[in-house]
Amino acid sequence: MFGATIGKKVLVRPSVKITYPWKVSIGDYSWIGDDVVLYSLGEIEIGRNTVISQKSYLCTGSHDYTKETFDIIANRITIGNECWVATDVFIAPGIVIADGAVIGARSSVFKNIKTNTINTGSPAKEIRKRK
């Protein structure tokens, strides 16, 4: 596990790429799909019973474009319990996806996502509540 905190019965597909495993935690019964990238310059926390579907990209790192030195910055990503991040979703640094949220395929998340909502698009927007 190379320092990652992994709950019980978690499935991480063999093609998943993790930059710094010791900055990643995944809750019980969660699933990380094929070709997912966990770009963990900052911490990534994924709750229990959550699915991160194939080809999604969780990006905790960026650059400070206001500085001449273009310093790397890192901000934690938190994904709650019972969430579904569908295929090919991009999640930007510093984002919190609250419990029960769904992010539709090919969406880009640049703002925090509310509890029990369904969100789609680029940028992702709430389309309705989840029942």
C-alpha cells in the first residue's frame, strides 16, 4: 500500500496511477476504476461506499501563476461517502464533494458539490437532488 490508508474490501484496479500513495485514504467498500489518476501532490480522501469510475482524474496540484517562480501548490480533495464519480471526470484542487453526490460522465468539477445532488457538465452544475 506504500503508505496509503485503505479500508476493507476496497477495489483499486491495476491500471490506477497514484502519485504519492501516502497522501491517499480510501474508505471501506469503495472502488477505484481503470485508468483513474490520483494526482496526490496534496491529500486525497475518498469516503466509504464510493465509486471513482474509469479514466477520472483527481488533481490536487497546480501552479501559482501570480508568482514569477510559478510555484507548485497543492490542495486537498475530499470525496464523501456513497458518492459516484462517473467516467472521465476531472476534479480540481481543493474540491469537496459531499456525501451522496453524483458527478455525471465527462464533467469537470471546479466548485464544491452539495450533499445528495446530481451534477453534470463542464463546469459541473447541480441538475437535481438525489433520492
